[in-house]
Amino acid sequence: MDLIATLDHQFKCVALQSEQTLVLAYSGGIDSHVLLHALVALRDKGLVTNPISVVHIHHGLSPNADKWLAHCRQICLDMKVAFQGVKVNLASDSGQSLEALAREARYAKLLELAPANSVILLAQHQDDQLETFLLQLKRGAGPKGLAAMALYSTKSVGQLNKVVHLLRPFLALTQQNINDYAKQQDLVWVEDESNQNTHFERNFLRHDILPSLIKKWPDIAKTVSRSAALCAQQQDLLEEVAQEKLQAIRTSDNTLCLQALSKLSSAWLHQVVRQWLDEQGISSPSQAVLQKLQPELIDAKEDAKPIIQWGSWQFRRFNQHLYILALAPTIPAHTLLWQGQKVVSLPAPLGTLSKSPFQQGDPGDLGLLLDPQLGEIKIQFGGFAQRFTPAGGQHSKPLKQWYKEWRIPPWQRDKIALVSQNDMPLALLINGVWRLANSAVQQDERASLMVLRYRASSGESLASS
């Protein structure tokens, strides 16, 4: 099989646009090195005019990692392609396997570095597809998992507000095709010693299992690739219908209506929830977790507050809606005294409050007006029994009752700040928005008036003052 012709064909099949940057994930091993060599050959023939960029991920797992980085940099220098070497740190205490950690870190960094609308080139081949299929089968995966690796896919990188594409142009090629090309071209590549360690699942399959399977059934990689493609087609059809069902039960704030969910069969309920999570970039929980949704959460009593947790996520219900929430630290009830400092750091991860002199003509919604000369100012968290009268209101109620009336979910209530002066409530800070009390300071001519403004956290934890 003509490897360069295969690569050229795949570019034509995905209608590659000339302005799209090609970002090659380059380990320096034989597969990615052959892909780089073939790509440069297409470039030198004038068949590829796209900008080419190479990214090498340095995991720091091997004593040879620095040598590999230097080798890959030199190869790219010789081939006249842009090179970027990036080191990543693996969270070894996460409980995941080293394989999974390295894979997730590698993909996350590639998605981060790739320009918008670029195409990330991955060198996985037909034998890799067989390994992936068998590993998914071992894990009890359904059609989505058994679809294994897609030839072409699009990823939305939400936090970076961009879309990138992934292309595996070698999926129809075998390892032998790649080895033959490398030998013909007299290529030199990196040999990762960890590839011989059968403690890793993929290496165990590659060295101890697949040789026997291939000896018995020489075409097994090809036939399994066909099965993976069929699973991918079935998954596409499933997701098309699930999307229609999801749209019918999704609310404006991206929660799910429990009443509508309860009318779905168990299988469709699980599929719709998986689709909902996938759209948000959240990995689906196990089937055992999904099976808890109906009895423990959807069918729970009206006043119940069930929590279904897995990993760093929770399913919660409130006001007949299903929520998905990232785990966040609970803020204990406590009080901060504002002693005149310019910035007060709220409990992580809420952000800060800062003061500045009030100027006549300032928009009234910029912040909370106060007069420091009138007495001690407190910023209180918790204290749900504290009574509060909203601006323009006639009745005082405990905060707990207001929160219920305002339909504020329970998991948000510990993060609400009550600002008071001389123990008189001035305002509540709810999700960054001020809700004034009847006793709030009004605009006037006093020179001592200050404005307290809220700034959301940038994501880093801030200590309280």
C-alpha cells in the first residue's frame, strides 16, 4: 500500500482547507515519525500547502525523555517544520492508571495548543484500533466505546472558545505497512522502553495476546475495524434520536425536567443523560451510577435532597429539575469583619470585594453603597435564620425562607454573602449580584460614601482576610 498516497487521499476526503494548520502529535516513535516524513514529502511535492506545526509532549516518565525532546527538535529543524516541545505534569494521586493519565494530559495539551479550526494529526493505525476495541470490550463498553477511534472528529474546546479537528489518516494501514515504509526510507526514530512493559494493558495485548489472535485470524485487525465502524454508525443514529429527546426536556438553564425524564424508558433515560453530559465535556458515569437516577433521584419524595456522586461530579435535584454539578468545597458559616482594607478576599472560590470612593453620577448598579463612618461592617456566610427585608418589601423573613421563595438551590446558599452594618442587613451578594435590603444606603451628598464592588475569582483560591 502506498502510504503517501493514502495520506494524500485522506486529506482530500476531509476536504482539507489550505488555511488550516496541520498540528502533528509527534512522540518521535516510528508511527508519528513516518507520519511526519510522509507529510513533509507531500509538502515538498506541493500537494500540501498548509502551515505545519509539530508538538512533542514531554511526560517526564522516562529517564530518556530529555533526549527524545532534543531528538524531535533536531528532526523538525532538519525537515524545516515548526516545533514545540511541552512538558506536562501528571496527577499521580488521582487513582487513574499511568496510561490514562498520560493520554488525558497529552490530548488536553494538544487541544489547548492547536489553533482554532486546525487539524490535529494522530498516527494511530489499524492495529491500534484493534487494541482499543478489545480494551473497550474488556471494560464492558457499549456502541460508543466499541466505535473505538474515529477517523475524523471535531472537538469544541469550550474553555478556550474554539473548535479543532482530529484526523487519524493511518487507520486503514497496519503496523507492518508503517514498518515497511520506515525501512524503505531508512528512517531513525525513538524507541520508548516502556513499550515493552506488559504491566500496561495495551502492551499486554500487543505482546502477549494479539500475536496469537493474528496467527489464528490474520485479518482480525481489518474485520474488527469494520465492526468499530459499524458501531460508530449505530452510535450516530442513536445520538441523533437522543438529541431530539434531549431538546424536548432541556430547560433554558441547561437542566433537565424531571417530570419529562420520568416518562422515558430506562434505556432512553440513560442515553439522554449521557448525551447531555457529553455536550458539556463530562465523561459519563458507570451504568451502575446511571441506574440510581430513577429510584434514588427522580422518584424521590418532593422534599428529599438526594445526591448521586461519582468522581468529581454530582447529580442533584431542585425545583423538579436535574442538575449536574462539579464538586466544590462547602463554605462553613462564619463572619468577616471589614476593617477598612481596600480589598477583601472572600472564601475560595468566590472572588473579592473592593472599595472605592463614591462619585455622584456613578451608575446605581455598580456595587453596594456604604458609609464606613456609621459603624462596623460584617460580611457573613451562613446564618440562614437571619431576618431580611428586601428593598421595596414590607415583610421580614428568615433568609432560609427567602432562598426557598427565590428558588435558590441549596448548594448555592452557603456561598451567599450577607453584608450588614451595626448588625443591620444592607444587602445579599448572590452569584455576583447585589440584592439590596430596605435598610441599604441610598445615594446622597456625603463625602464618606464608598462603593463595594464584587470581582469574580480568576479560578485561583483566595484566602479570606
